[in-house]
Amino acid sequence: MNETKRRKLKESIKLGVLAKQAGTSQVYLSKIINNHVKPSVELATKLAELANQMTFSKIYKPKDFL
């Protein structure tokens, strides 16, 4: 995820809530967002959908989380 989207996501929502709704841990989500691990395509898709819903936007794509 690029720096601009990462910052917007962190400022807009609580990452713990996003992690819980996606069925993953906050620690793992943090690693995904900071490009330390690559999640499955299914999880990346779910994270993008949830991030868009929670931020009332359509800027996040699954590739942002891969």
C-alpha cells in the first residue's frame, strides 16, 4: 500500500475494527498495510471492500493490500 492510502486509512478508521471484521488480527493487518507480508487474494479483496465501506470511499483496491 502506498504512503498516501496508508495514512488515510489509519486516520479514517480503527485498524482493530477492520481486522476484526476481516477475520484477522490487528498485528497481521498492520504487517499487511506496511508491506511486510502478502495476504491471500481473498483476504486482500475483503480488506479492500471493508476499507471502502468504513471510509465511505472507493479508493481501495485488493492490489493495495497485496
